[in-house]
Amino acid sequence: MRTLPIALVLLSCGAVRSLAAQWQVGIEVAATRYGGSAHDTSSSHVASDGRPGNATAISVRIGRNWRRYGVALRASYAKPGLAVAGENVNLTDKTTGDLFEVVPLLSTRVGGIGPSGAMRLELGPALHLWNLDGDMHARVGALGAAAYEWPVAGRFSGTVRLEGVLSRSWFDPGDTPPEFERRATWRYGVGLGLRYRL
């Protein structure tokens, strides 16, 4: 009779350790490109589009994966600045336009490549805080991503992610001349990351 409780305790400890091992922390660097935000409907400006500029984003992420599903929280910083673009014109002011972003993510494993790699789809709301010359523009958008994760060495794994984000215009009414129409802001990015399993 004593062996049954002891066996249950040992199995429980093993299960708890297995679940705890699914926590991960990581860093990621991504190249991002923006579009939308504001467009000149009168065609009177050479630079007909106003938007955040393209930027490199640095992210810190903590998450937990089960067999198929996972959750994560990612915080990112980038300095996209303010860009104006048109035919043969693309100017970006990097002295302004800091971006802080927080994204809670839900993920599901959809397959694998090779014996130990995992393909995951991720989805979540993105909170953007765009600091434009001290004026904070807060936006909520939707983020979707496809990620491939593979073991590197020991508890480390590498990731490559393709993601897209969509939100309403990052400009407030009055930020742009009257002939500019505010449009949805979109972003896509490609990132590489390194994660450590706790």
C-alpha cells in the first residue's frame, strides 16, 4: 500500500517538472516596414503618403507552450520615425517617432519541419504607443504571425517569424493637412529570435 502513494508523488513531481520546463524567455530582432496612415487625395504634393518609417524592432518575450497550444507576452521597442513618401521620394525623420508595443499572443502548433522543428501560428491584440514629438498616440491593432522554432543547443532554440499588424491610422485628426485622408496603418516584419527554456 505504501508503494502506490510514493509512485503517485514521483509521477506528480515528474509531470510538474515537465510542465515547468515549457516556460521560455527570449529576445528577437526584426526588420519592419510600414504602410498606410495618411494619403494626399488632391495629388498636390510630391510626397503623397505620410506614415511611420521602416525600422528595426527589438523585443523581449516570455511564454509558455503546451503540446499544441501556447501563450506569450512580447514587449518591443523601435524608432520608426516619421516618413513621407511618393514617386521617387522617400524621406524619414528619425529624430521623432519612438514606438513601444505590447502584444499578448495565443499560438497553436500547425506542423513541423524536420524531426524537432515546430511551425506555429500566432494571433493577438497589439497595443502601440507612438511618441511623436512628445505627443503620445495610442492605438490597438491586430497581429498575426507564422513562426518556425528549432532547437539550437541544450535549452536554447532559434526562431524565425513573419508577422503582419493592422490598426487604424496612427495620425490623429489635425496631425495632417486637410487634403490628406487618414487610412489604416499596416506593418509587416521578418524577425530572428533566440529563446531559452526554463
